[in-house]
Amino acid sequence: MKTIKLLTLTMLSTFVLTSCSSNENLPSEASKVKLLKSYKVKRDISGVYSMEYDLEKNTTSEKVVNYKTKTNEFYFYESDFGISKRVSGELFMDTNKLSISFIEATSNVKSNITIVDDVSTPKKTNAKKIKMLSHYSVSKVGSGIYALDFKIKDNVSVDFVYNEVLSVYEIHLEKGKSNGTAFSRNFEKLEGETLRIDFVNHTESYIVKGQMSKGMVVTRKPRVIIVDDFDAL
């Protein structure tokens, strides 16, 4: 009987040790929590971009401009002196692209939002180039949920289409009967996939070759690209 009891005790001890070792390899619940709760990137009526974001409690942030990749990099760290809400009014912008990266130092979680547009600065706006789209914003409102809010000029029709060939959500803008001026749409992005949203502008152009002729020009701006990893771009 003593031999059986000793064998049983040895087996139980081995099980406990194995369980403890397995738990040590599992990530803690704290490391799974994303420090960036939400953010909003917006373009105002003059064409200038800005951003604001909300952080979890006890989180601080640091902004670094990577001039090599022309990217605004925001690093988030756990801290006892964090501020939950931050506003970033100064963003580095390329001539036709705005790139923002969010990097959580603790868990090494990375995400990126890139906007292709005729980017402006507070000193030099592109108000003359803005025709049908007045202003808009893209917000991360939850895990994998993004909200698009925009306002258009009068006498502009709006049509929402999903382009299966390009895997792009398209918002078509064209002069015509208006079906409203303010719109909101939510989009779901699965982890590891890319979310693409294009404003597709249909504008008339006039070509003079001996006689006046009218055609249609299609431009895709702004274009929004949201990814979980920089390499996906």
C-alpha cells in the first residue's frame, strides 16, 4: 500500500509541475489588452488632416516621425502617469500620402492607416481642389470596427458599392440629384485582413479637338488603407 501511495503522490507532483510550466508559457491577460482604445483621423473642409485618440488607463504615448518611411509613428507604453485622451494636430504629410503607424511596445501589436489624397497643410490648403466631398473622418470605434463619416456638397449623388475584384469599398460621388449631404457607415475588418475604402469621383471634362466634346473623368481620392502589419502594404 505504501508503494501505491508513493507512486500516486509522484504522479500528482509531476502533473502539478507540468501544469505550472505550461501556464508560464501562456501570455498574461494584461499583455492581451490593447493600449489603444480608439482613434479618429479627419480631414476638415480646407483639406487639412488631424488626429485624436483614446488610450486605456495607465498608458502613455510617444510620437516619432520616421522620415525614411515618411510615417508618423505612435508608440504606446504602460505607465502610471498616462493620459487617456490625446490630440495630435501636427502630422507629417507627404505630397499625396498620409501614413500613421500605431505600435504597442509591450505586446508588439502594430497597425497602420494610410490615406492617399491631395494632402494639405494649415498654411497651404487645397480648398480649390475639393469639389464634391466636403470633409470626412475615419474612426476606429471597437475591435475590428471602423466608422466612416462624411459630408458632401449640394447636388451630389452618393452610391455605395463593394468592388469584389479590387476588394475595395467604394463611395461613388457624382453631380446629380442629391440623396442627402451627411452620411455614416460602419465597416468590419477581420484580423490579418486589409480594409480599403475609396472615394470614387466622377467629374465631367471638356476636350476641344476641332469641336467641343464632353467626357467623364474618374479619380480615386481620398483612398483609405487600414492594415494590421506594415508589410501588408
